[in-house]
Amino acid sequence: MRCLTLLGSAFLLFAFTFPVSSFGQPSSREISLTVTVTDDHAGVAAGLKRDWFSIFEKDSQLQITGFERSDEPASVIVLVDFSNSVKAQVRKDSILAVSRFMKMANPDNDYLIIAFNKDVRVIADWGRDPQYIEKQLTDAAQVWAKDGTALYDACNLALTKLASSRYSTRVLLLVSDGQENASKLTFKRLRDQIKESSTLVYAIGLSSGFDNSSTLALEGQGVLDELSFVSGGRGFYPNTDKEVSVIVEHISQVLRYLYRIRFRPASPIPDGKWHPIKIKLTLPEKDDKGRKVANLKVRSREGYYDR
């Protein structure tokens, strides 16, 4: 994994919004965003400058009031699909993916592990011991595979747990084929909860035997893509074990290079509504070493609730 000293193509990942003071003057209200920038080759960009970012709501440019680099650990909940729609070998691949992620990620991250089929169960409460977590996952995979998949209910439990977690950077890593047939919660309600939450969702879609071309696999990808997209995250669909390693390394490194951007909302007082925004990243033609800057891609949460 390489770390760029300037920048490359960018994913901007917005993880949470909140008013700084509910009782202050309207002009003092701020919205806070968590931003991550990477290039097309999974390189993580460091050294970005405040002046390169601008935020627009409709045709109005919003005032950026704060910009800083954040390197604090994250609270990470991992959801692992142990339903019978996922074959035994793929369940083993899921456990390996989680182990790789923990070894590559910030060692101070906190983890909580949830396994699900038709039931949803916390199998490892908050901690950071990779050997213990791998054992809990392995034991659950051997005895707990069942018919039915309550994917949405599992995500709902994860969001509830994350709401009171230690760190302000909150991540849901979802390892599943995306199938759903047993939840009480609806897809729309879950989508709305993620959209309103402070949680960044990453999904790793592991289909049976890495067959990602079947109708069921494509339907599952659609679910995982939407849940990750509305959070500002991303879904990945590896075709080989090697690709799994590359993906978990990418995600773990992305979470190490976060920026906080604060800006003032357009409305003078909170209106409780969803406000779409667009982010523009304007870069110099060359970096500090005289190298030409690459073209950019931007991935972001598409707005904020003004509350």
C-alpha cells in the first residue's frame, strides 16, 4: 500500500454531521465531515490543503470553517454472514478477510463482531484481540450456519451499537452475499438510518466460489452497493482470494488517512431537512515535486441533515 505525498484520484467519504451548538447564534452553527482521499490504485493521499476543497449547495458556495488531519482510531463493527446461502468455504474466506483487515488496520481500533443468519448475535464484544476474534468467528462458523438471512436487522443492531461507541470515526464492515429474507426492518428504513447516521459502510461481497455473475449475486451486490453508497463508503466484489487481500488492505489504509472539514450550512436556522451538496476538489497542475497531478474521481455522502 503506497501513501501519496500529495494526491491522486479521490474518494471523499463523509461520515457524520452535527451542529456544533444547538443554542448558539445561527452563524456559529457548523456541519462536520470526515473526508478520505485515495487514487485509482489504492494509494492514500496525504498533505491535502484546505484551499483545494470547496462545498456547494445548489449554486451557493458554503463557507469552510475548519480543516484538519485526523489520525484517531475507529470504532469498527464487522458483520459476517453465516447463513446457509453462503457456502462453508466462503464463510472461511470471510473469517480470513476479517483477520487480514484487523492485522492491517490501526492497532488501536475497537472491534465488535456480529454474526447473522435468520438470527443476529454479538459473538465478540468491543475489543482488539485478533486471535480471540478469529476464534469466535471460527467457532460460530462451525456450529451456527442456518437457513434465513436477517441482513437488515443485523445492520440495525450494528448502528445501535455504534451510536454509543468510543471513537467518533464509526465504521461498519459488512461481509455478506447481500441476500435478505428474514428481517423485520425494511430496506428503505435501513437505508434512511444509514443516511442519517455517523457510520461509514464498507461492504465486501463474497459470493459462493467467488461467482459474482449469477442473478442472486448481482441482486446482492445491488443491496450492498446502495447501503455503502448512501454512507459515503463503497462495496467491493472480489473474484479471487488475492483480490480479497488487496481490498482489505485498501479499506484498512483508507481509514488511517482521514480529514475533518467543517462548514456552515446554507440555512440561517436548522430546518431538519436533507440538504444535497456537491464537493469540488481543485488541485494544482503539478505537485510540490513538479509532477503532473492525476485526474480525479470523487466519492462522497451527497448531503447533510440540518438539525
